[in-house]
Amino acid sequence: DAGVIQSPRHEVTEMGQEVTLRCKPISGHDYLFWYRQTMMRGLELLIYFNNNVPIDDSGMPEDRFSAKMPNASFSTLKIQPSEPRDSAVYFCASSPYGRGLHNEQFFGPGTRLTVL
Amino acid sequence: EDQVTQSPEALRLQEGESSSLNCSYTVSGLRGLFWYRQDPGKGPEFLFTLYSAGEEKEKERLKATLTKKESFLHITAPKPEDSATYLCAVHGSSNTGKLIFGQGTTLQVKP
């Protein structure tokens, strides 16, 4: 398996622009997670899905952030409008937990977002 | 509220100098404790899962142990390639499918 795939790997944008991050989870995994990592705050869970349904979005910082999972093989995280404080590395992870398996999470390579 | 605290924040070792990383946790109904390794510019990589106090797991120079309040990641005779950030996470009964991560310990092993 190719593992969790994220695109783009790097994104540089200007304040106020819309940013869309993409994720393809590992096939067969029931859970998908979006994280944000910064030096100051470490790894923060933003939102997670089970069988394409959002379960907990309490980590989403504000209404500028939204996430969707239209099918089992694709998810997006959108920031509109973007602000400099959104600059971070965003990770997507997936887990087979829902299939009664151990719930270790498998992370993608991340998207490094810079908002100028 | 489930919580994970890792110490130290940073650790510098000479090659061959064994040491331990600590992960203290409070969780309602531990379902699993996880150790991950993260290299610069990459996503965290799964190392171990521990499920109950007294359990131990080993992989090369790493050994993870678990008590009711904390976990240790023992590194025996480390090599420079063991340099990375090590993250601890817990899965509690109140959080279906969700892991709570600590801030990590950044390990540097000098040759």
C-alpha cells in the first residue's frame, strides 16, 4: 500500500486566500484524522471522521476551517480566508480501528502551509 | 480530561549512552498507549502499542514499558540514527478512535 497520501506537500499563499489541503487515506481504514503541528502547540487534533462522518470537530480553531470527506478515499481541509497564524504543518492520518483492529494511526507526510 | 506529559523536552546523548524517556498520563479507562517516532520533515511513524500495566515491547534498541501511571521508552546503546522526536499518545475509553498526544521528547545522539 502507498500509505496516506497528502497534497500539496508545500503551500505558500497570501493572507485572505483560500487554501485546500487534500488527503487520501489507506484503503480499508475507517477513521481519518486531521492534525496541525506547530513548535508552540505541538500536534493538535483538528477533526476526525468515522466512515466518512465527522465525529469530533472540537479542535477546529474557528469557522474559517472546514473539512469534508465525500467518500472513503478522499478528504479535504479548507481554510477560508487564510491568516498568517494558520502557518503550520498539517497532517492527515488514518486508522483501521473501526474494523476491530488496533487503533494505531498511520500518518501522511504532511503539508507545510505558509501564509504570508 | 485525558492528559499526556512527556519528559524531558529534549535529551542529548553520546552514542552508546543508554537512557529513558518518560510519558506520564491520566486517562479514564486506558485502551492503549502508543509510541511514535517523528523525523524532521516527516509524519509520525508508529513504534509500539501497550495495553496493560506490566506489558513490555522491544524493537531493536528500543524497549517500551507501561505502568498504571506512566510509560518509559528505554534506549539502549543509541546510535546517531536514533535521533528524532518521540511522541507518546493515549487512547481512553471516553475517546472513541481518538488519540491524545504529548508534546514529545527530542532526542539527539552524537557520534
